[in-house]
Amino acid sequence: MSELKAKITADMKQAMRDKDKDKLQTIRMLTAAIKQREVDERTELTDADVLGIVEKLVKQRREAEKQYIDGGRPELAAQEVAEAELLTAYLPEQLSDDELTALIEDAIAKTGAESMRDMGKVMGVVQGQAKGKADMGKVSGLVKARLG
């Protein structure tokens, strides 16, 4: 079992002991997503795979939050925010804006990018270094602004 999956399982058990229903529900949703992918692919997931699932679930929660706010349902938006915060605890520390900018500048220098046509090259380099540590939508916007 991967280290991250073991931590998630331990946190689920602790939430059961603490009778923390909200945390337990969120962790169960996460473990269900992990198990579903393991069954679908018939493999044991690595920490990197589990991180990918956590990132996907956090992104879904953020998008749902926006939709609930637009729909005038702040109580449901608050629930999505709480779930996203619980899930974010399993992600590595996020890069600061300065670190992200330095990473993008370094990638542009390495690839010799000069225009928007070279965005794919830059994103490829940045994704390899920032996977799980930054929102790729934000990275994409920063790269576009820098190359555009």
C-alpha cells in the first residue's frame, strides 16, 4: 500500500473514532474514487496516482462551489469549500506565485520559447516540475501572459 493511501486510511479511522461525520464522508468519497480506479485499471495505485485523484476531486469541488454561488446556494457552496479544504491536506505544499514565475521563466529559457506557438513546450517542462504543487489552469494563464 502506498504511503498516501495508508495516511488516508488512518485519517478515516480517526474520523470514525472522533465521530466527525463531514470528514468521514469526504474521506470515504476519496477512498471510493481510489478503489474505483484500482478496480478499473486492475493495479495498485502509486502515491503519484493518488495525488492525481485528489487533485481532480479538489478541482471538482472548486467548480461546484462556483456553480452553487452562481445558483444562489451559499450553504451548498460552503460544503464544497469544506470538502476541498479537507482534500487539500493530502496535496504537497503549493508553490508560491514567485516560485511559479521563476519556474516558468526557467522553462522559457530552457525551451527558447518566444511566442504562443511555443506554449506547449513550456507547459510540458513546467508540468513535470509543478505537478501536484500548482493549479495547472493558473500556470497556463501565467504562461499565456508571459508569451502573449
